[in-house]
Amino acid sequence: MDIQNLIDSIAHDVAPYLAQGRPADYIPALAQESPQQFAMAVATLDGGLYATGLADKRFSIQSISKAFMLAHTLQRHGEALWQRVGKEPSGNPFNSLVQLEYEHGIPRNPFINAGALVVTDIAISEFGDSSSALRSLLREESGEPAIDFDYVIAASEAEHGHRNAALGHFMKSCNNINGGVDQLLAHYFRACSIRMNVRELARAGLFLANHGASPVSGQQRLSRSQAKQINAIMLTCGTYDAAGEFAYRVGLPCKSGVGGGILAILPGKMSIAVWSPGLDARGNSLAGLEALDRFTTRSGESVF
Ligand code: GLN
């Protein structure tokens, strides 16, 4: 497969879709991104790194951080994590409140906001400064020490983060949050604000593609079984109430973020990152989905 040729041609083909998406506007600092931007990168386990479009431009990874935070926390805390958060698709938007009350404050999965807040609470108990622990992991796994938080975006989200505050306080009332909610939200917003480009993100995903062993840092980040578990949850829950459509069209474990990034994993082979800030109605990058659909359809690669 000529990966460079394929992604260059995909960048050309998705151009008409760029105008159709809308950047997230509930975080004002994200609303300023032009939707006319696109980048895609593929990192392969045999050491290849291919990129097209604005591959050097860093963007806010937002909920893609949830996949890495889960990996880090599951590795440290182990199976007990699943007593506080489920593994089932929610079928609801990422920031939904409704399910949480009738399910007694146990979020459906770690990739909706409520679930990520629980994972962050566990991460704080394990690592102390959980957002800095995540930043270290991403620096090591991308090989790029300059990766950092974007404090402007974190502050912008904090100022408007009433839904996440509501989720945190409700779960605290159900005894599913151990620490303070203000501290929890600060760590969660900081983790979401981390900026990376598609090259860095694709490289950072390689340990998920390589059964937990990182070819970048040389570390065994997860057991083989845990890497399978994270990929399974990415496939079924990583793109929220569009996970069925992603499985149907892309056929890869994916994790999206409202910054317009999507990380996709082809276990045993490669990690793919795509970015375009225009989102569809379910909060996933519209051109990003189009690009990943074309990548797996034209290459014939997927987990199926
Ligand atoms: N920081 C965002 C939020 O909590 C992340 C959501 C997302 O990327 N889907 O709303």
C-alpha cells in the first residue's frame, strides 16, 4: 500500500466537506478555529510516518485525552476501575446528564464525559497530579517534549463548563467521586486542553496498535489484554452516539475530540490521526470521518 499517495488523495477528496462542519462553540476558545483546515498522519509499526495537510499544526486533543487517561489509569489501578464505570455504549451525547441519574451515578463508559471524570478521579488518587502524569505520557509516547496544556483553552472551558460541573457534583452525591469536584474539573479541563499535531498523535497511539508495547518509548504501557480492552471500548464507545456509524463506515477503534481530532487504531499495524475542526451534529470531525472512511475503504484495511 502506498500510504503517502493514499492520504494525499484523501486530503484532496475531503476538501468539499470542510465547509459542512462547525467548530465547537460551547468552548469559546475552540470556536475561533477555521473549519477549512485538514491534516492526516499515519504511523506504522515498522517505523513509517506519513502526513498530509496541516500536519505541523497543533490542536486541542480534547476527548482524545480520555483514551490515554484510561490507558494510564487502568494500567496503574487495574480491574477495580470497572466497579465505578461501565463498558457499554451510551447511545447518548458525550455530555448527557439523563442516564446518570437512573443508573445511580455509574457512568455507562469511560469515554463519555461522566465516565472520564470518574477515571480522572481515580487517576488523581493514583498519580496525584493526573493531568501532568498524562502530559508526561504523551510527551514520552510522541517523542516530543514540547507538548503542553493550553491554559487559555482550559480556562475558557472552565468558565463555561457548567454541564461537566453538574456531572461531577451529581456523581459526588452518589459517592462515585472521592476527591473535590473543583480539583477534578481543573485536571479534566487541563487534560482536554493538551495540544498536539496529527504526527505526534499518530505516534502516541502506536502502543495501542502494538498490543501495549510502545515502539516509541520502549515501555510496556499496557498488558496485551488491556490493550485489547481499550481498543474494544474505543470501537464501541469512542465516538459516542456515532460509534455504530464509525464501526460501519471506518471499522477501526477510534477516539474523537471536539477540537476536531480523531485517533484511529489498526491493531498490529498502524495508528492514524486526522484533524479538521468542523464537527458534525454528534460532535465528531465531519471531514475526519469522511477521511477515515476513505482510508479503510480504499486500503481494504480494518479490524473486520
Ligand atoms: N472538554 C470537552 C468537554 O468536556 C471534551 C468533549 C469532547 O471532546 N467530546 O465537553
